[in-house]
Amino acid sequence: MRLTKTVGEYLLGFGALQQVDRLLPKSTRQSGERVYLIDHFFYDGSLLPRLPLLKKDRVLYIDTTDEPTTEQVDAITAQLRSDAPPQAILGIGGGSTMDIAKAVSNLLSNGGSAADYQGWDLVKVPGVFKVGVPTISGTGAEASRTCVMMNHAENLKLGMNSDHTLFDRVILDPELTATVPRNQYFFTGMDTYIHCIESLAGRYRHALADAFSHQALAVCREIFLSGNMQSDEYREKLMIASFLGGSAIGNSLVGLIHPFSAGLSMVLHTHHCVGNCIVLNAMDEFYPREVEEFRRMQESQRVALPRGLCQGLADSQYRALYEATIIHEKPLANALGDDFRSILTFDKVAEIFRRM
């Protein structure tokens, strides 16, 4: 039994971004001490006319070419610490941008560096008031209690898993996902599907997480087995599924797929969502029905999956992939039990990676 915290309030609907002022503390409407962290996809300034920018507001565009790192989070935090601390942070973008916004919020209140808080319940003080605005659906970062970063010094990909990491408020505006490229839309949307199948197959599942997962999966099946996954109706539904999937995983835990995907990110610099799909496609032994369904969704949407990613690697690279995977003890134990290392030997892990 555990005490569960969820996002405080959310605003849903086409055009919701234009009402962002409704979700910001009243005090910030006078002072304007607000920071907008915006995905560099919108560097052309196309979002700015839709934001209630005040004179003191700051806009920082976040480079999401690669996955977030502890160094990147520390650099952004240092930039904001040099001025008067903001009263609110808005993360507008995909999972990477929202995770950075959550991490920076935590650091501004707790001090130290990002690496200090990678783990479970290490953040002790609530962060700066923060609002999440996803511009792509699937990662669940808008609803989850973590913000994932790569720590190259420790060969580790791990988040600040804490109730303090949750956004205070969230805006779900399907208009923002209209320009997402087709393949990216699919791969990111499948992150929701993967969250839910991992949660349902783990030992930390419970009735609330199961309810979130089952509903999100039903929506994913409707969308990704349809003929037009990017219709207005389905873009709105996928935003809801993403939120539910993030809530599911925030109340339970991921399983085998995310640790293997983290290995791909750390060693081969594969982006998270496409990495998850690559891993799932090689997991017939552990998730047979789900792999078959994923392949039907992929065929239905005519999306090609990268192949041969781990073919012909050096032994040292397979060793690095193993180490970057096996370090994720909690999700691996969730999926396979405390004796997971006897199943996931080096040879077994390397065999799985060779299928990718």
C-alpha cells in the first residue's frame, strides 16, 4: 500500500494552450517571472503568439536532438539560478522537454546537480511551480513522477523518481500534435502501449494502475489498428491515452523493455521511443501476444522499424549494453522477480540485443 499523488489539474481540448494563464499562479501574472522551456522544433517562433508572454518572461529553446543528460539539465539550471528564480516553469514539447522542465524545477528548489537525484524519492522539497504542455503524445511525461536523464559518467539512464517531480498542472491541446511526422507519431504513441503492457505484466501492479493501463490500451488499439491514426479525433484520444499510460506507470513500474531501451540509448544513442519499439519487436519470448499485436499495428500504419541495429557489434559494445541494461534492478525485478540475473545472463542479454 502506498500514498499516491497525481497531477493537480489539467486543461484539455483544441486551443487549450491559449488559456494557459488560467493554470498559472495569479502572482506570476503581475511579476512575469515565468520561464518557457520550448522544444527547438518550434524555434521558428510559431508558438509565441499563442502564449501570454509578459515583459519579464524568458523563453529558452531546448535542443532535443539527443536524449536529455544530467549535464544539460545542470547547464539550464545554472542559467536560471544566475537571475531571480522563476515563479513558474512551463515545459512545452515532447517527453525530453517536459522531463528537462521537471528536473530543472526540482533543482532550483533542492540545490545540487541532476545526478544527485537520480533514483527513487531523493527529491525532498517541492520544485518551482511547473506546467507540462505535450506537443506529441505517448511518453506520459506529462503525468509521470519521473524525469529521465542520461548520466554518461555512470553509464546510467535514470530519472528523478519522486512525487515532487509531477507537474502541478498540465495542458492537453491536440492542435499541438498536428505537425508531428508520421513515423515519430507512431513510435512515440507506442510508448504508451509499452508502458501499459509492462505495468500489467509486473508484480507491482494494482487495481488503479490496471484500470489506467486497460483503458489506455483500448484507445491505442482503436487508434493504431485504424486507417488514419493522425485524424483530429485520434490525436485527441492519443493525448488521453498518453496521460493514462503515464499515470499507470507512475502507480506501478515498467518491465523488461525500458531497461533494454535504456541500454540502446546509452551505448548506441538510440532515441527512447523508437528504441522501445526496436526492443519490443525482439521480446517474443517474454511478451508474445503483445509483440504479435505490435506488428499488426505497425503493418496497419505502414511504418518501417529500423533493423540490424545491433548486428556486428564488438564484444565490448555488447558488454556495455549488458551493463547499461542490468543496472535497472527495480523494473527487471518487477518483470522477472528478484532472481532476474539468473535469467538475464550476459549471454542471454547479448542474444536479445542481436535480434534488434
